Amino acid sequence: MNQPDFDIAIIGGGIVGLATAYKIATSHPRLRIAVLEKEPTLAGHQTGHNSGVIHSGLYYKPGSAKARTCTDGRKQLVAFARQYSIPHEICGKIIVATSEKEMPNFERIFNNGIQNRIEGVAKISPAQIKQIEPYCAGIAGIKVPCTGIIDFVAVVNKLAELIKKQNADNRIFLSRNVTGFQKENTRTQILTNQEAVSSRFVINCAGLQSDRIARLDGVNIKMRIVPFRGDYYDLKPEAQGKVKNLIYPVPDPTFPFLGVHFTRMVAGGVECGPNAVFSFKREGYGKFDFNLRDAWESLVYPGTLKLFIKNWRYGLGEYIRAFSKKLFVKQLQRLVPSIQGTDLTPGNSGVRAQAVGTDGKPIDDFVIESHGNAIHVLNAPSPAATASLAIADHITSLATQHFKL
């Protein structure tokens, strides 16, 4: 039996991998493209476990890759959703300050929005907060009308359909866990748990496994993926009227997390969360999930230890809230004071692939590097889902130049 043979193989069947395959297939329709996903379905991890928010681009440092691609990617994503009838809604959100000590970060976030040219962003008063979200309380707010909600899994499935339609030779392989690479002249044999796949070029979009794939390819990277789990509660139906759309706190710029917030879901219901706790398993969605290799690699990495030492108070607080519904509710009550523990039921969880440098600092921006006949997406946490089509444009441009397509 002949081995599958392609021009470009993309490792990872999440939204960044599928968006990249789609963009390359569109711009280079004669190329044979393969997507290799280790799970039996697409979008099985970060893409399928996030809160489904179309981010505006407000939070990110002006001029950064996140700021550029989030704004562009958001517009492309909404246009894609409209074209292909993907469930979505541009419902807007508010960011709410609840104390004076939050005001410096509040001003910084607002100024980011102005510099990043976020459409319609505006400061609102406590009375205006009440008009938008009657049960919410705060001393100041930022209205972000271009934020939305979407079904990211539906986006991925539509991208997969379009990729296969573009070229009959394009393939999407499921249950294909990449275990290594063998270089043979101008081609790479991608070894998997099933038969190998041969390709001229490789693009690594493996998310939670991206650093491991890069090391398999011989890349000496100065970072490691450290997983953080986020747990959600759902509002019970009788309490869902307390949240009309999206309510966010003012984030702490020290950490790459947005804080516990309220999110109306595109399929119905309201999520509350997430917290952010170190996960002992890269793809562990339960509070007690554990994988020896994952835990060992994270805990012996010098950057993890430095991160923990520097932020132990924050980390301890997050862990306590993970096991204390009472404390979780207290955090939610800062934004919606009438929320009670009886309003909540345990919901979903997700794991964020956060790259951490050897200095113990979370790497804030996207990191995409070329190496030989490969491109590696080494850090693409939130807002990568929103930015995916713009990230894919960048990867396509890089591939066109680096691979001489």
C-alpha cells in the first residue's frame, strides 16, 4: 500500500490548524494538504473547550501580534460566520470596575481599545451599566459593542469541509498521534500511531502539545507549555435573566487571564468563570486528573518553579476557589451581587496552553517560528480562536516565503 504523500502536513485539528489549512488551500489550490489530528474528532481541546467569545482586541498591547491579528481575525471570522450560516451573535460586552484600585488598569484597557481602533468602545457610567446589565454593579464600565459569541466547533467543521472541497487530494486524518519525524532528502516522514505520512513541509499547530512536537523536530525552544485548567459554573435557567450578554472584570495585567466573568452562550445558557489553576495533565478537564509525564515535565521545568514562587498568593487563591463554591460565588458577586450559590450548577472546563519562559514569565504574545522545512506555532493561547483566520494569513505568508511555494 502506498504511503500518503502531501506537499504540506499540518499537525493539529483545532481552529488554528484548520484555518491555516484553509488559507493555504485557498491561496495555493494545487498543493496537496493533510491535517493530522490525534483525537477521533476535530476541535477536541482548546477550540472545543473555550467560552465561545469573539474577542474585540481590546486587551492586547498596541502593536503586538495579538492586537493586530485579533482585530483582523475578528472581522474575518464574523464575515465567515455570516457567509456560511455559522451560529453567532454580535451581542457586545461590558468590562466593569468595582473598586478604585482597579481604575489604573481600567484606564490602560480603555486606552488600548482606542489605540487598537476597536469600533464603538466607550466609557460608561454606573447608571449606564445598569441600563445594559440591570443586575450588575460597578463604579465605571467600558462598553465593547463589537464583541460577540460563536460556535467555534461549527467553524472548524465548516473549514474542514471547505479544505476537502478545494482539492480532492486534501485529507484530514483523525486518530493520528504524531510520534516522530524522519528526514529523507527533501521530504519528511511523519511517524504516527498508524501509518506514516510523507510531506515536503510541516506546520505544527498542536496547541497543548506544540512544544513537544517542536522538540521532536529538533527545535531548541526556550519555553515550555504549562497547562492551566479553567473551571466554569452554569447559571440555572431561573437565574439566567441576571445576565443579558457578557460581563467581564478589569483584568490584572500581571497574569494572562481575564478573570472570572459571565458569558451568554450562543446555544443558550450562561457560563460563569473560569478560574485558572495549574493542571497536572495537559488535557485534563477534571479537578483530579493527573498524568505523570505531564506533571513531571511541568514541575521540573525551572520556569514553572519561578512562576509559582513569584505568584504563589494568586495561585493559592485560585486553587482554593477551585474547590470552594462559596469563594467562587463571592468572586462572581463582585460583578453581580445578587448571584447565590443556589443559582449555579457545575459546568464545563478547559485547559489553556500557556507558554512560559525559563525566567518564569508567561509569554504574552503569539510565537510562530520557522525551522528547516517546518513552521512551529509555539504559543497561541486566547485570543487565538478569534484571531485564527488572521494568524492563518500570517502563517500562509511565512510558508509561501520560507517554503518557496
